[in-house]
Amino acid sequence: MIIGAGQAGEMTIQDLRRNAKMGIKPVLIIDDNTALTNRTIAGVPVLGTTKDIVPLAVNCFGCRFLR
């Protein structure tokens, strides 16, 4: 999960792809600009805002959170 769909987010995606040996694959982006939701940045979908971090982590990655 990449937070931020701007230039820094795109650069992060490109760096992760160049350094695939790190084993980190960008699979989704979140950004507080709701106009970017459902778009793609460097081939990675923008799926929501920072308010969506927990639901996306649970639904996309199977994360569990303790309260």
C-alpha cells in the first residue's frame, strides 16, 4: 500500500519495481484527493483515502487489528 498518489508516490512505485529483489510489490495507492480514487498511477490503482486504510488492509491483505 502506497500512501500518496503524487510525484513521490509514483517515484516510490518506480523504485520498488527497479529493486524487485526487495520483494515489495506496490498493489494499491491511497490518497486524500478523492478525485484520484479509481484512477491508476504507474499502473497501480488508487482505491481510496487515508480513511480507508484499515478496511483496505483487512480486505486486501487479510490484516487483523487489535483494539
